[in-house]
Amino acid sequence: MNAPKTIATHDGNFHADDVFAIAILKMIYPDVVVVRTRDNALMEKADLRVDVGFKYDPSTGDFDHHQAGGAGKRANGIEYAACGLIWKHFGQLLVAERIQQRIDFKLIQFIDAEDLGAVIYDEKLPPVTVADLARLFNPLWNEQTDVDACFMQAVRFAQHFIERLLAAMQGEEQASIIVRAALNKSKRKDYIVLEEYAPWKDVIVGESEAKYVVYPALDKRDWTVYAVPITKSSFEARQKMPASWGGKKDEELAKITGVSDAVFCHSGLWIAKAKSCAGAEKLAQLALAHK
């Protein structure tokens, strides 16, 4: 497909679906002109029609999901909205396929599901979602503001959001190389020492039986002992620190542990610190020995 010169999307209030779809296209084609309209004549003149037009046909540049029967669904059952369709067909122009799939799982399919009313929240603890953030760029009822200008502000926000998410995922891939090397090099398997900090949960949780990870602060000011969780998102550890350490710090913790440069232990027993790598390793060894 040749680079589009114009993209048509609907006018009026906007949502994360159309905002992020246009943001993706603007990241690939920075000079493309966005026309917000429901005028059929103007839409027909555009190279792409996104979230408007009641048609899904990539060969004609149509990426809508409002028509009868929708625009298909993923293998997991989540239907495609406009954002998902754009990411499906254009995402590979922005990132490698493996990252494209991760972004779809992490962000895009949620936007689609939310747009289609397939996301349900606990009313006792409703979150503020990325869809909420996009909607907040709409003019409020008591504001006299150009809605098209607000839409483009939302698009720029979405571009920055995607850029940071991409940077984070690419950083995670680089980190996994560092952590996997440390894991393979380690003489011990019950705790792992990282000589420099790098996000470690993907590798350590998924590929090891380690109970603790030892790593330095970015400025090497101190060293952390972290109790490896049972899953990446859990606060339940494979093995917590000894209960007697909880909430203790400095001299009090040093006295209990015998580690002279011990700094503190979290009351939740999932993290402890020392001023040196040797001190942090000693804390990990003591925690492992504790029954």
C-alpha cells in the first residue's frame, strides 16, 4: 500500500478506539492529513477510512467495525474494533512482529474490548483506564473548545503513550538477555545476583526456581534482596524473609541478622536492603536457611 495522504475518521466526540488508531497511523505516516467528518463525499476522497464508513476491506482502505457482523475476532474471542484493525494491518510497519503481538495483548485488544462494551469493572474499585484518559481530552459540557483540536491533542498523547510502551518492551527484551546470562552463570540456583539492575521478573519467575534476587540500586548506593513472587504480578513470594526482620532497620536489623551493613526489611517481608553486595547476599543466605 502506498503511503496515505489523507485519513478520514468520524467527527464529534472521540474515544480511545479512534484516537489510538489515528495515533498509530500518524507514527508511521507523520505527514498524513486527518479529516474528521461523516460526509460521504469527503470520506470517499480519503485514502483511508478509520472507524467510519461501515466497511472493513483493507484493499479499499476501509477499517470500520460498526457494520452488521463486525470485523472479525481474535483467536481468544476478543472482537476487532478500529484500533485493532489498524494495528493488525499496520503495526508491523512500526515494530517487529513479536513486539506487535505483545502490544496487542497489553494494550490494543483492551481498547477494542472497551469500545465494544466487553470490559466489566468492579464498581467498588473502578480503575481509571487508558480509555478514560483518551475520553478526558473531549471538551467538557461547559467548555467552548474546538473538538477537532482536542482530538489531535489526544492523538499526540496516544503517540507518546505508545512510544513509551514500545521503549519499555524493547528495554525488557534487552534486560532479559542480561538476566538470563546471570542466571546461566550463577553457581547457586536458590538466589541469583545481578551485577547491574535490570528488570528481572520475566526470566527469574518463568525460568528459574530462585527464591531471591540480589541486585544494586542504579547508583550502587545500596543492594536489594527481593523475594521472588510466585507469578510476575503477585505479592505472594516463593519464600518470604524471616518474620523477625519485618519493619526493622539499621542497627536493629543488623543486630538481629548479624549483617553489619543491613539497612532495612519491609514489613511485608518481600524486600530487604544492605549497603553492600556481600551484605545483601548474606541476608539472602540467612533467609534461605531460616525455617
